[in-house]
Amino acid sequence: MAEARDTTGPQAGSGRYEVIVVGGGAAGLSAALVLGRARRRTLVVDAGEPRNAPAAHMQGLLSRDGMPPAQFLAAGREEVARYGVELRRGSAVDVSRSDGSTPFTVTLASGRSVRSRHLVVATGLKDELPTVPGVAERFGRDVLHCPYCHGWEVRDQAFGVLATSPLSVHQALMVTQWSKDVTLFLHTVAEQELPEEDRRRLAVAGVTVVPGEVAGLVTEEDRLTGVRLADGTVHRREAVFTAPRAVPQTSLLERLGAEMRETPFGAYPVIDERGLTSVPGLWAAGNASGFAEQVVNAASRGCRAGAAINGELLFADLDAAVEAQQAERA
């Protein structure tokens, strides 16, 4: 990772920052870009494990449609470095909050501790894939999870949908927008678990429903060709959609006592429209704040948080200066 250090500020080299951003994906880098341009001393700590790393390209981001994720992040790091933002490769393993001018202390895997006035957690989430042979190996290629991200690239092919819960019916219905040849493999979901309304929708949409556990995927010459059931039956398919279990990376938020809310996709922090959590000075952005944040949404969240933080810092310093001035006159 490129690293840029501002050696001109009064706290340069002290390990103290106005803002620390944990997570160097679209959300974290967007927040850092705004803060750097606002001349805030900012540190980005990034473990280098983006959620979309398995994908060869990303879609739906205007002017960057089809760009490889790694190339996108490299360009983002170069941009924030121009404004004196410090970029550090590593993991944040612990965090605490105390009184004082820089209340947040972040402990890095290297053993170093850094402090800041505000903290942005943009650590995203991890996808826990079904334990079906072939799924993990082909994830991001012809095993996919988001039709908006990958549907166009596999349009009109024979789709399979590997169910992970009754909610997978929604995924099967959605992907019919990109192919009329869709088979829903119930896998470990029992047919009786499907509501009657879902059965009717599947029938109208022309989705074939196949009960029985999936034993693995079939490949030929490094491409997906089918889905094999436990009874040995093979269904010819060219692309498989599945919904991984979302595992939010929110441990830092929880350690700081941020209020959390339970959702069907895990526990996420309660935030206001800017990204501020219930803990003063603690912000969440990107997939650390919600399940459905694609790259463009995550970048927007980060941008909004960065601008809000700059405003918070500005008016806090102005109010402190006013109080000091009044105290001198008293």
C-alpha cells in the first residue's frame, strides 16, 4: 500500500490524529478523501481484505463500470495520499475510549497504539458461503450472489439458485430478470417451509423447484456445467446464485458500546443519517453500517461521514476558542 505522511502538522509522528479510519474500502477511502481535502490529519488503517476481492470486476459505479476492484482501490489510495492522508497496512485488534482531547485509542496488530478525536469504522462484512464442494472455489466467477453486480455478464444462461434459507426464493425470483431458465435447488430447505404465496410466484415466473440436498458443483475445463444432488442426479447449469451468510465485522463498534440492531443479516449499529453511532465521535460507514451497501452506496456513506466529521471538529474547536476567550475576559 502506498503511504503518505504529513510531516508538517504539530502532531506529526506523535501517533495522534484528528480522525482514524479503520477499513480502506470504498467507504473508508471516501471518508478519508473528504477529510484529507479538508486538511484534517487522518490515518487509514486497512487490513487489505476487501469483500469483493474474489470478483474480477465491479459493476454499477458510474464511470467505473467493469473496473477490477483492486484497480479501483489502488486509484483511491493514490487519490487520498495526495492530500496528506496517512495509509497504513494492518489490522486494528483493539479499541478503547477515554476522556481527553483524543479519546479513541486504536491498537494495531503490530503492537503500536494510535489516538484520534473521531473514529470511523468501515470494516465491512465477510461472506460465509454454503459448505457445498465447488462453491468457494468458483465464488465470484460463475458462483455469484448479486444479480445487479453480475447478472448482465451471465444473462440468458442456465441459472441455478442454491438455497440457503426460505429467503432464497426472493433471489430466485430476482434473477429471472436476467434469465428465463432458472432452477431453485432447495438443498437443506424443506418444501413445506415455502409459503404458498412464494410457490405461486415461482410458478408464474417459470422457476423450476428441485428438492433434495446438493452434493456439489460439476465443472468441465474450468467452467461450471452443472449441479449434482446427493442422489447423483446432475442438472445442467451454467451459473449459480447463492446468498452467503453475512458476518458483519463490527467488533470494534461493539467494544466501544455502540447500540446495535438485529436484522435478518446480522447485527449492525444504530446510526443517524450521517453515520454517527450512539457513541459520540464514533462513526460507521459501508457494510459495517448495513448489509446492502454496494460500492457506490458505501462510497456515498463514507463521503457523508467525512463531511459531517469535519463540521463536528470545526465547531467543537470554535466553541472551545470562544469559551477560552470568555474565560480570559472574566
